[in-house]
Amino acid sequence: MAPRGRAPCPGLGQPAGLHRRRVLARAAVAGGCPGGRHRTRRPDRGTRDADGAGSGSGRRPGGRGVPPGGGRGRRGPGVAGLPVDRLAWDHPHPDRRGCTALGGRGARPPRRHRVPGRPRDRRRSGAAGAGRGARLSPHHRRPRAGEPARPADRGHRHRRRPRARGRGGSPPVSGPRVAVIGGGLTGLATAWHLRADAEVVVHEASDRLGGQVATVPFAEGPLDVGADAVLARQQAGPELLEQLGFGAEELVHPATGAVQLWLTDRLRPLPSGTVFGVPTDLRAVAASGVLGPADLAFVASEPLRPRRFVPGDRSVADLVGERFGARVVERLVEPLLGGVYAGDARQLSAQATLPPVWAAAEEHRSLLRGLTAHRARAAADDRPVFVTVRGGIGRVIERLAGDLGSRVRTGSPVRAISAVDDGLALHLDARTEVVDAVVLAVPAAVAATLLAAGWPKASRELAGIRTASVGVVALAYDRGDAAALPAGSGVLVPRSQDRLVKAITISTSKWPHLADRRRLVLRASVGRVDDDRALALDDAALAERVDREVRAALGLLGPARERLVVRWPDALPQYTVGHHAKLDRIRHLLEQGPPGVHLGGASYDGVGLSARAADAARLANDVRWQLAQRRTEGATP
């Protein structure tokens, strides 16, 4: 029953599921308290399944009116949801919080108006109840006579941590310390963004930087044998190049984008007007000869067939095959995905690997019409699709490392990460360093090992991300042996053709700055998930087999004059069905543990260089936010 003279709040007296430092309570409905300050909260990550539960939460349902994923409702106005890990502290009357009619402290002011150390009631001076002082926790004990006052315990996330002192810790430093584990593009770019905000150190286990980026001397000049281009239509990649000082004279766009398909011992052009291989221009598909009459008729009838609703993620083969037929998947979609992910269309997530196709399937009854609209919008963008750097993408790595200087340590493997009172401890071979934040820009399997002790559940999820091992064979031919070279920048080979080679890039045809090489230079890619035949061969045998297949595909008259084999073990992560849901679980589990661990790299949010540049910018902002929160909490008395 409500106290005399006070308005009752709906929900008062309802059972609340109290956990230590967490409240799963029924929130009072908006409008039940003056100002309607009680709002339910939405989880900011995860999808919603059929019964309404958020996919990012592992907590039990809290009953009617409980915010999805548990926790307390919003305090104060606003519609944006709070992170699911910002749960309430124990409260004697969880339904009264925010209700000034029952003696609550009311809604907090917006974050931008808060002053560290100032009580919330200060903004209500003169109101009823003002001057009574700040309310104490129900577990707070007033100090006895002669005993110094102590602050209330606000949980490990909010406890002010002293700097490391004494044996086993790092020496005191003037600013926050950030460790970036992994010297690939993601790790180096993250450290580069943070170099003015913190004392940042990059730890790279091997003796070289760059990850999957490598530029080597071959056939009288530099050649990229890893990633060789930046997606120019994703803003983060070109922005990073500009920030690093690469001018227009140092950037090169492809001379041609035409690609051939190697089908049953002959080359056919990849039809124009496709979106990741999914056709939108039926005339172009018919002219290419890639599909037969029955397959073309099935594609043309797609708008007439009803859409089947399938909850959750779907494989590429399931989504595209249902709407356009298995032949489209086999001959058009899978060859493109094979070059990017070295994956199997029956296993790859359509949501993660084909974002435009997934969005069109979600928004339109007809996938063909949805993708046609997407193509019309994309046609308005006249920018080149790809861009590279004269001298190789390796120059980007060199410039990042040069700007970071002594902040980069090669041959510095981190063996484990653990939480300590004053931050996170990095266990290296001969010492332990304590830092305020750690960025894990390493493959998922490496991250799983590093987090196994302190974050076991997240570690198990990370260990479940599969990879594919691939290789690149660089070949150089005499120009006289390439009299009948096909048009275009390269050739894609469907998995169904049962060949070692999955893609051929004719580098001297694709890139204008390589066109004046004395010899014809190309790269052949090998290796697929669940198919290690190519990588089981030694370098000499592999180069010989690839040379024969390349000559058969391109009609070259003589063998390669120069050969180079580069192997990339466990290089390409497999974004299998449910990949985004897995990422939500991993990040949620990390948020439930000690703060300061940030996850990035190609295993999660895209394998291209532009995706890596965007990931680095996001990681840097996340670290800045965490450090700012820590400074604010440390300044609060």
C-alpha cells in the first residue's frame, strides 16, 4: 500500500528477481509516475526471435513488463536503448526508482549535463525532500566515531583503480596505456588512430608486419601477393589512404573490370548487371551463355513466385538457390565468393557475405526487383570500384609502422590476458605488463587462446569460427607466349570444375602501372575450405600444376619463366550461417567480464581492406570512450 499522501506507482509491490548487483524487476509503466519516467529498455545488439526474446541475452525471462534481456528500464526521457550489460545495482524498492512521488530521486539529467561528484538532488533544490542529503545504499554502514568515511561500493565496473605499483606490475605512467595485439592492417591502423590519445604499443608475434598484406619483388618490380586493392566505394579505405598522405598521383584504378568464367574447358564472360553474381539483367545473362534456357526461364519467373518466410539467417545456397536456382549459385555466385572467402555457398551466411542481397530479400517480395532497384542506386555512383597504391599495398603498412615508430614491437608474442585490480595484465615471455585497454586484432583462434583463462565462454565461441587456408602462385610469362590472351582482368573458376586454381588475376592487364612490365605477370589463387589438395603439395609441384592449368585457361603457348609460391595458412575466416548472432554473443560475453577488451579483425566484420580500415576507426573510438568513462569514474568522489 502506498504511503499516505503519495500517489501510488503501478508495479509497486510486485516481486522482483534480485540477483547480486543485478535487478530483474517489473518496471512501472510510463505515466504511472510523475513525468512518466519509467521506460522499458531495448537491447542494442541482437535480433529478436519468435517469442520476443533478444538474441544477445542469456538471462532467464523476468516476466511481464521486464525489458528484453533483463535489467532495469530506462530512467529519464529518451528512446535509445542502453547496453545490455549496464544493469541496475541492488535497490530495496526497484519499482520506486525514478518516482519522485514515492521519495525516489527522479530521472538523472542527460549525460552531457551531469557534473562528476554533484548529487542528483542538487538540480531539485527547493523541491520536496531537498536538503535531506544523498541517499545511501541499504547496505551502507555509517562510520563509527573516529573511523574515516568510506565511499559506497558501486561494483567492479565503477571502482576507481589505482595505477600499477610494486612487483609484477607496470611502472606508473602519465597517461592511459593501450596494448594492440596484432600487427596487421587493423591493429596498426587502430594504434595509429590512438597514438595521440594514449601510450599505445603494438605487439606482433612474428617478425613481419602487415598480416595478410604482403608486397614482394617479382618480375622486375613489386607485386602484391596478398590483398592487392582497396574497395574505393567504402569510405573508410580511401579516407585512411588520404590521412596517411597518399596523393592522387600515388593511387591507381583498374584498367578493366571484365571477368571471365572458366566453364567446361572454355571461357565465358561474367554477365554484367549482377550483384555478387546474382543476376538482375536477364539479357546480359542470356548473351553470356552461362545459363541454359530452362535456368533462364526459372530466373525470369522469380517475381511471380511467393516469398517463403524463414526466421533467422540462411545460407547463400539456400536463399539464392530458392529464388534463382542451383545453377546460378554454382556458376555465378559461388565463384565470386570463392575468391573472397574460399568458402562453400552451402555454409556461408547470406546475411554476412551478401549484405545487399540479404537487404533486398528482407525488404522486397521479389529478390530480382529488389536487386534491380539496388543496381539503379549503385549506377548513380560513378566512382571506380577499386583502388591500389603504386609500389604495392605494402606501402600502407610501411607508412603506418613508420608513423608509430618505437610503439611497434615485432617478435613480441602475448601468451595470455588476465584481469587484475588495476587493469588488464598481458603475459609475455619474460614479463607482465598492465594496461588500461587491450585491442585484439588477431584471428579468432588466437583471440580464443588469449582469453581462455579470464573469459572462457567468449573463448569457446571464438574457437568455433572456422578458417580456410589459401595460397597465391605468382607467374611471369614471355609476352610472345600470350598472343591470344582473353580480354579482361582475370578468370574465375567454379568449384564444380574440380580444379586446383580458383581464380586468376592478370596483373599486367588489370593495373595500368604494371602494364609496361617486360613479361606478362599474373597471380593464381588456390585453396578452399574443406579442400587442401593444393596446399598439400610442395612448392615446386604446386607451381607446376598451377602453371599447366593457367596455360590451359588462357591459351598461353609456353611455360612460366618465373614462379613464386606464397602460402596463407588459416587466412580466410568462414562467415557461416548465424555469424552475426555469434558475434553478438561473443561481444555480450566480453561485456559481462572485466572491462577493457576490444575485439577486431577480419574474423568478424569483413575481410577487405576498407572493412579493416573501418574496423580500426571503430576500435579506436571504442577505446577512447572506455578511457573517458574510466577518467570520469576516477574523478567521482
